[in-house]
Amino acid sequence: MDLTNGFAFTCPFKTNSGNKALENLPVELAGLNAFKPLIITSRPLAGCRAISTLKNAFGDSGMTLGIFDGVTETADLSVVEQIRDIFVKGQYDSIIALGGGVVVDVAKIVNLAVSQKVADARQLSPATAIRDPLGPFIVIPTAAATGMETSKYAFLQGKSFVSVHLMPDLVILDPRLTRAKDGKAVAEAGFAAFGRILEADIAPDRNPLMHAYAFTALRFLRENLADAVNKRCNKKASLAVANAVAMSGCVISNTDQNVLHRLGQVFQKIVHVHPGMIIGMCLHPFLDDCMKKDSSLIASLLLPLGGDDKYAAMPEAGRAGEALRDIYEFSYEIYRSLKGKIPRTITEAGIQQYLMNDVMDIINQEPDGAYLRTMIDRVGGGSIKA
Amino acid sequence: MILPDYYEFCCRVKIVAGHDALEKIPALLAEMGSKKPLIITDKGVAAAGLVDIVVNALKDGVTIGGIADNVPPDSDLKVVNQLAGLYRDNACDAIIAVGGGSVMDTAKGVNIVVSENATDLMAFSGAGALNRRLKPLVAIPTTAGTGSEVTLVAVIKDHEKHQKMLFTSYVLLPNVSILDSRMTMTMPPFITAMTGMDALSHAVEGYYCLQKNPLSDAHSLAAVNMIHQYLSTVTQNPSDKEGRLAMAVGACLAGISFSNSMVGIVHNLGHATGAVCGVPHGICMAVLLPYGLEYNMHKCGDTIAELLLPMAGEEVYRTTPKAERADKVVSLIRQMNQDLNAITGGRHARYFSEVKDRDGKQMVPRDVLPAIAKAALLDGATIYNPEDQDYEENLLVLEAAWEGKPLDRSKIKKG
């Protein structure tokens, strides 16, 4: 790894993962000087069972909890303002977000609002300066996690907030909460994490600290994603995938290499599909392009994906090809087992023309818009446009 | 990759590395709302010209609130209080610690006093007593070894009351650690060798101790790779900039690993040897590391074998039969000590019998080994070692490490 140009890396969150991880919450909160948390969640999105599991974890700790469980897919800054008001009036001192996606986006922006003591959260905008650390913030992802929960990003109704201070202090991965109802959700989260991490880890400017997270997450996904998709009773596989998804938030917050990530985000914003669906589609053409640019970086993927023995046994010249083969087999197995539940092309996804036009309008504004267009064309987007 | 039933991992420190990383400090301080840092260091670091490099890099970016270079080799409560006074008198708003373990400990102690407005530091000792954010702390390590730039503990001694206070809290983690190749460039070969072996012992013990987890493992593997690749070359060529930076990053990775997975017998016996005989910590680590691996081999040989690939590369890994890979790791570490011994003209000790003080006097006479074995029973590092230890076993390891003979593994009581 070339260190000549230097690097910076940060991962502000602690990870607690495994059996009864939730039960440590009172101690963890005390360590953050917090004693009265407000839980932000969604009954339909996180599920009543998850909410009661979390409540029960506080047992006889004597802590006073508040719960706002009304976050919806269409939440906006007025919901943030509603929760801010509850937080202030209830004199809460910390936030626990239970769920994935929009639930955590809302919680991040509530944390910004209460920490910076804004009078009305509806006035917050992406231009709001976030200089100081925010208040204690814990994220407990469920199977609905997209990987962005642990990142420095928060998106809400077209508004994008970015700051390392938005990242949680702690992420808790508890096997009681990370098992998905359907394989599709697991696969989408897994593909999103896989693509985002892989892109960062084959960039020429990758650094050893970020690589430690990337290595762990890629190996977890390679070894567990298929099982987590197909054998949903396998708690351990789901938990390993949830670990990798959480690590992807750290990786994406420490890289500028985000072609796949941005494509996923655009489609999520306009078409309301999971970013993992688009990242999964674009993985192959993206890797083909990387292979043409510098195959040695692809070759390095064989170690996390193939394991020590396979990596060491393969002559150097064959490693990049073997890594690609491994990724193709890995993703094919998941697509096949889902029997068409996740489309493999934009054509299969049936995205309508007017939405594709909106997608293209955004893509064209990107500095590398021309390249992103070719990517969309190669996964069937071109045929829709035609 | 094994996912433990339960694990915790945390390193909130921002790591900024490079050949010009020091120049980034003013901007990093500004991000934290600070513009008047107190620089804390020791006389050795200052005499080596390292503080001048730091001051020069900060130049117009910040107002330096003071430079205190009176940190003693052993942290001292009096100095902590005196520096806290300096911090307040000069209206400082951040701390920059430039140095090794005792400088970092002192800086953390000062930070507790000034942030908590503490009059009695003792009230904040132990675990769980500190839970509020402290003032911004920037750590600049001047050796590539201790990893104290990423650890959450501080030890402060009250020499008057003969008390040792231990502070443990995530808020003690520095906000930023700066790994700059210029900070280790002038380190003499002998010090480079022993501090580098200290870092290797963190990476290796972090990989086999009981609190290991997938993230600490990944940090260990990367650290082992960098340290094995660069330690001998930078000891041989001290001005190798790339090697110095790689060693600084490797030691940091190792520090992150062991502060999460903890350390075992190597540190346990090393702490005791340091306490009884005053042997520098890095030397103890270098000497004991192969023995720690041998001692734990029957419990975690497969785990140890996994270190071979990052250490020696694919050719050696492939040509070494699976059953011999763990032993190969041990022999490679012995070889590192051998190489470092040759490069330093014999100053880098391979065995305890070779450790000498400045006057050439043996520092670890054979007859003190029982005292070391006994002292080790009181050290907390045994808790995380895969195999249990008792007095006889401690002595067995120490005897072997004194003579420089491989450990007779048949004598270990297998628990």
C-alpha cells in the first residue's frame, strides 16, 4: 500500500456485536454521560417486536426512556421538528435510533437540531455548519439497514447533510434484531455494502486503517451473505452481514471513491429503490473497467474473498481474474437463489421512462456524468431511454 | 473469519499520517475550535530537535500557548498539576503531546485536571469515572512502538503517597494522532529495534489473546505485515522515509489491535521483568515474544499459523506445510531478533542473559528469575492469555528466555 501521499482516517463509532448486546445499553449510555435517552424508531419499519426487545433490554436499570415510533418513509424536516420538540420538552439527553434508512436519517438530523440548539428544525439545511461534536447518539440497526446508518451522511427529502459528527458514538448489532423477514432485503443491503467497500478498497489511495474495515467486511460478506439470504434461521450469518453493513458506513465515510455509491443514491432518491439493487447491477461493468485500468488492485481482492490458501496458491498473474470470477460466482448464486426478486438490469426493474429522465438529469450534473451514463447504459438503462 | 458470540471494538482516534502530517495540525485544531495549544514533551524529545520540527510546522497556523518539556520518564502527579496550572495561566484550549508513553500519560492527566477542573485526580481514577468529553488532545508519537497514541489508559504516579493511579476511559483517547515520518527519523537503531519489536508484540498478542475479534484481527494482520517488512530495513537505514512512515502506521495499527483484544503472557512477564530489573519494555517484548507464542501454541496454533502469510508472503506460506506454519512464525520472529542483533552490533538483546546496562553489567541475573515469576502473578495481563499461567510455568518460560533455548512445551500444564 503506497503511503507516500499520506492519509487521514476516522471511525468515531464503537461497535458492540453479539448475544445480548442490547443489555449493555445502560452502561454504554452512562459511559457517554447520558441517562435519559429518547428512542427514535418506526413501528411499521422496525417492527413492534424489535421495539419491545429494546425496551426490555433496559430491565431494571431505572433509566427513563422516551419513545417516538412514528417515523415513516416520507418523513421530512417537520417530523424532525416534532421530535426535537419532544426531546427538549422531555429533557432527554441522548438519542437511540432503532431501525435502518430513513429512521436513522431522521435521528441524525434530530441530534443535529438538539445539539446545536436550533429553535426550529425546519430551518436546518445542508448549508448548516456542523463544527462541534453532537450529543450522545447510538444506532441499533435492524435488517432494514442500508449501510448508511453508520456513515457521515444523512438524507431527508432531497436534502443531504454531511459531517463526521453525524456518525454515531456506538452501533449495537444484536442477533435478535438483525434477522430479515425476506432474503431480498438482506441481499440488497449486502450488495450495497459489498459494492461500496470494494470500490474504496481497490482505489489507489486506499489506506491501511480503512483497509482493516474493508478486509473484515468483504470476508464477512463473502462467507455469509448467501447463507443469510437463503437460510434466514441462520442468526450468525445475518449478524455477520449486519456487521459488514455497519462497517461499510465507516468505509464510505473515509473515501472519495464512490461511483457505485452515488449511482445507488440517485436511484434511491428518484425511483425509491434500494441502492443495493443498482449497486448489484453495476458491479460487473464497474469491475470490468477497473480491471482495464489496474488489474493489480483487483488482484488484491482475492485475499479477503478467496482466503489465505486460495490467494497463496494462485500465481500473481492469475489473481485478478480469479477475484473477478469469485465475485461473479458469488453474486450469481445470490441472484439465482432469489429467483428474480432482485432485477439484474434496469429493463428488468421496469423503471419508467419519466423516472429515468429524472435520473439522467441528476447524473448529467455530476462531474463524471458521462462515465456514469455509460454505466447506466450497460445495465440496460440505455434501452429504456431509446 | 470467526464472528465471536460477543465482541466490542473501538478506536475513535482520527489518524492523520504522512511525511507532512504535522502541517495539518492547525487545520485539525481549528476543526475542534482550538487555536492555542499547550505542547507537552520531555527533555529527550526536545533535545533531539523534534519539538522544533513540530513548532515549525505549526508556525503561523496557531498561537502556541506554551512548551513544557519537563515530563519525567515516570509520570508524576506534581508535574501533571504544574502543567495544568501552565495550561490555565496561558489560557490554552488544547494539548499537543509529543513523545512516548510517559508524555502521553502526563498529557492525559493534565487533560483530566483542566477539563474536569479537578483538584483531586484520584477521584477520576479507575474505570467509568470519566464520561464527559475532555479538551482536544493531539498525540504525536516519537517512537514507532508503544501505540499509546491510540490507547484509552493513563497511568499517573503520586510519588509522595507512593500511589499509582490508573485511568481508563474512552474519553482519554486522543482526538487526533499524527504519524509523521520526521518524528522517528533520528531514532537510533537500537531504540528503533526494540520499539519496533514492542509494536510487533502488540500485533501478535492482539491476534491470539482472548478478547480478539474480527476488527482487531484485521488491524493485527496489517500491522504484522508492515512491521516484518520494514523493521530491519529502517534499523539498517534510519533515514528511510517510507520505511519510517510504514513503521509508524504499523505500530499504530498494532496499538489499535491490542487495546481492543488485550495482551497476554509476553506483556505479563515483560511488565514483571521491567519492574524487577528495570529492563526497557521493548527489550522485554523482543526477548519474550517467541516464548509467548510457544507457550500458547497448543491452545491456538492455528491462529498463530495465520500470521505466516502477512509476515512472510505467499511463497513461504505455500511452501510451508500447514502443520509447520505456526512454528515457522516463531522462527521468523527469532530471526528478526537475530537480524536486529547483528544490525545493532549486539545491542539488541535476543535473550535475557544478553541484556546489559550502560556499564555493561548484566541487567537480569539468573537468580532474579524466581522473583520475576512471582511478580508476574500480580499483573493483570494474565487474564487474557489463552493458556493459564502459574509460578512454575512463568519460571519455565523465563529460564528458556534467559538461556535463549526454545521452550520445552512438554512441561506446560495444559489447562
